[in-house]
Amino acid sequence: MIITISPLGGTAAEQVHSQLRGLITAGKLAADERLPSVRQLATDLGIAPGTVAKAYRQLEEEGLVTSRVGAGTRVSRTASTVAQDVADAARGFASAAQRSGLTRADAERVLRAMW
């Protein structure tokens, strides 16, 4: 699993949440797949465990993951993914926006306008 934290990308919790959400909805993390422990992911990313815990809680509130003591945090069996063509188009749009120097907020505005 590849997650990165950028000083320009919002809070670390928002970035972890957003990237994990993207991996789940794009089908890169499968149903019932175990996520790293809060401590392990925090260590890997060089951030506080509470930050990762906050992101995991948000994902759980959205129904994308389930957490159980002793079993860890896993992708929910009911987490829905987007169609592959939609995921590919989103990836292409994100790459084009980054190459053009758009911020994520600007790219979101473009997408909203096109919607």
C-alpha cells in the first residue's frame, strides 16, 4: 500500500483518509483485506498514531472499514467500488491536473463545473 503525506495536501489525517478511501473505492484494497495497524502506519508515515486513528475512524463512519479488537481494521465487505473505467478516467484527470499545476481544490472545482 502506497500512501504519502505532502506538506501541501491538507492535514495528515485528511490525506490518510482520502488516500485510503481512494484505494478502497478504486478496488485496490479488496473486501476483508487487513489494513496496517494504527501504530505501524503511523511509524511508516512518520506521523502520530492519533492521526491515523482519526482517519480510520472516519473510514469506519463511512462504512468503508470495520475495526475489531484483536482482528484489526479491515476493508468492509459492503464497501462499494467504482467501475474500472471511472477509476481510470479519474486517475487520468488527476494526472493531467497535476501536470497542469492545478491544486486539488482547483481540480475539484473543474470537476464540479463539468458535472
